[in-house]
Amino acid sequence: MVNYLYVCEVFNIINRKAINSYAMDYPDAAKALREWYHVLRLSSHTNWNELKAEFPSASLVGDDRVVFNVLGTKYRLVVRVVFAFRVVQVKWFGTHADYDRVDVNLIQPKNKNT
């Protein structure tokens, strides 16, 4: 029997293909990215404070966007989290140096053609 309450509580992370693509582009970060995906997908956070408690180095940067440090501060992962709908949209992943050159408020999800 399926526990529908449990199924409804998981986060829908859009898009797993982007995480896998980033893992292939940055092999040293692959394990950390996949771990982040699985931990967050099964988490039960209902607000920013709960998320921050599990990911202390995460930063809220506006428009529901959260920046996660990956492998210490070597890489940054930018996502948009909508707690009410339990949705996480992957926006961007790159090195700390690349992150310093982008405007996180303007980043769009990775295009499948890029």
C-alpha cells in the first residue's frame, strides 16, 4: 500500500536532468550534488528557517532564491524554493568565482540546448 501522505510531503525538484548535467560537467562535485538532491527531496521543511537549520551555509537571496554551498565554498548552487507548493527549481550551478560574476536574481534555469 502506498503512503500518499508521505508522497505528498516530498519536494518536487525541477529539474533532476540539470543536476545530472552539472554532475557530469563538474565530476568532483557529482557526489555532493546528488546527495543534496536526495536530502532536499525527502526533507519536510515548511519554511526558510527549517531549511536553514539543515543547511546552515545556505543563503536566501530574494525571489525565494536560495544559494547552497557545495564542497565547502568551491561551488554554488542557486535554486528557487516555493515551500507552499513543495517545489524546488534548479536555476544555476558553477564555481564560486563564476557565481561572483552573475546576478542571481536574473539567472534562469539551464536550457536543455546549452
